[in-house]
Amino acid sequence: METINNKLWNVYDQACPTRLALDRIADKWTVLIVGCLAHGTRRFGELRRDIDGISPKVLTQKLRELERDGLISRKIYASIPPKVEYTLTPLGNTLIDLLDAVRAWAENHIESVLEAQTTYDRLSVEQMENA
């Protein structure tokens, strides 16, 4: 449990608002968006190209959520067509190392995870056949 400004936060308490922060940073799209923005300001189209598999609707939704949480900022330029840029805020910058470690862990351990899944699935089938 952490105490900040005389408030006691406990992420294990169902009613604690810190769960909202966990939901946000544990999201795969958040990890990828923050990773892209860690390299600098990006436009919507650049993010969409850099993050393979994200739909425009989901990217828009995630960017709004991250902006609402104070993790990114959006700058709109009065031009035709409209130009919008996204950048990490100082709060968002605090996530770079943490989420980069999560990404690196996933890349470094995916083979072990896939192997464990295959073993588990095979054993589950064998147990069902022997039951």
C-alpha cells in the first residue's frame, strides 16, 4: 500500500481507483501507443501505420482514454485538412521504462509461453481422453 498526500491507496481493494490506472496501463494498445510516442510526437496516421492491427476506431478510443487520463496530449492545428499531433505528457513519460520492460519481456519470453501453452493443451486433451 502506498500513501500519497495522506491518502491510503490499496490496489487490492476493489473500490480503490488505482484499479483504473492498472486497467489502462495493462492494456496492450496502451503499451504500443506509449512505445510509439516514446520516440516523439506522432500524427494519427503515423500511429496507425506503426501499430499493426489496430483499427482507426480503437486507436481513436485509446487515444481519447489516454488523453483523459493525462498520459498524452493532443494538439490540433487549424489547417485543411486538420492536422492533429499526439505526444506524451510528463506523466505519460513516467510509463516509458515500465512499459518498455513489459514489451521486452513479451518479446524475450514468447517462445516459452507458447511452449507452455502447447504442453498445457496437450495434457488437457490427454486428461480428457483418459477420464
